[in-house]
Amino acid sequence: MTSLFDLSGHTAVVTGARRGIGRAMALALAQAGADIIGVSAHAAADDAVGEAVRQTGRHYRAVTVDFGDRASTIAAGEELAATSPDILVNNAGTIARAPAVEHPLADWDRVVEVNLSGPFVLTQLLAGPMLARGRGKVIFTASLLSFQGGINVPGYAAAKSGVAGLTRALSNEWAAKGVQVNAIAPGYIRTDNTAALQDDEERSSAILGRIPAGRWGEASDLGGATVFLASPASDYVTGTVIPVDGGWMGR
């Protein structure tokens, strides 16, 4: 049974790996045996996540990419495709908060580029070697706002809804070719992206009151689902968006 979740000999590209959910995903994959290529806007070969991965006995390489810059994403994707990774975790993201009628178009453009267009471009480039081998795993980080509309985050809600649709579209094309495409929808997790909600006593209380598990999630709560979707255990799971939300969506 353990071999179903064994990632020894595999290489995973994890975007947004430097902190928060991406860091937790990278560490979980390394603990399962995968070597990690950590991709972020401020990557450094000697950063904390790299050291943590190396402590598991796995190799770590850092790649710097600005996912808000299409040319940067393409250049990195072409470089990474040459390494033929087995696993791609599209986790990098950003958020901008403002009422829709006041929402700066520059914020809209950047949020959609980083959360939706950039991941598509990277996946398009890295999927080629996977399809040629007839084997690969692509995991997107979706959101509860892939199902709901949120408040004052129109660009983020639109992008994350798009991630759910993109997951299904790519799965429809690639499932028969041995590449599974899925997404994880984190619930309310204690990260920098949710700091504004955590600091708002009224909103935080309302959120907590709806979570059946009775607590905010931690980034480490995403590790199990990530390893599952990256491993042979999920070879017949594709085109899905799996909430890891403490029961929020079931409420």
C-alpha cells in the first residue's frame, strides 16, 4: 500500500513554493520521495524551503519567475520542460481586494495573469514531455471561490473559477494519454493571502462559525491531498477539484 504514495525517482515542479501552501506542498512531496524544483518570484537556492527539502534527503533547485510577466513565464517553462518533470503543481497566486466598481483594471489584469493565464502557459509547455512519455500529474491550486463568488475579489474569483474549468478541459484532452489533471481547493488557510480576513474580527468569527472542523486550516493540511494527486494512488482520478476545507463546502 505504501508504494501507491511513493514518489521516489520523480521530480516535481512546485510554483509559489517559497512560503505558505506552496512550501507545505513541496515539503510533503519531498517527504514522499520526490525531488523538488521550487519556482517563485523571489526564489533562492539557499532559502528556507530548499534547506527543508534537503533535510528530507531530496534534491532542491530554485527557479525565479514573475508569473505576472508572460515572457518570464514562457522562458521558465521552456527551461523547465527540458528537465522533463513528472509532476507540476501550479500553486503560485496573488489576490487584490476592492469593490468591483472601484477595482483597478491593472489589479484585475495581474490577478488573472498570475492565477490563470500564467499557469496555463506553464502547463502547456511542461505537458509536452509528459504526454510524450504517456505519464504525468498536473495539480492546480483552485479555491473555495472556484465554487463561490467571494466579496470584493472579482478578479480572484473569476481566475479561480477559470482554474476549475481549465482543470476539466485539460483532463478531457489528456486523461487517455496518461496525464491526470486535478485541482485542490483550499478552504480558509492561515496564510499571507488571508491575513486581511484573519485580522478582521467580525469576518474571521463568521468564517470560523461556518467551518465544521472548528478551526482555520494550516498550510500543512494540504500535504496529504497533494501527495495523493501526485502519486500512483490517483491514477484513475482526473478532472476533479478536491476541497480541503474543514467541511466548509458541505455546510
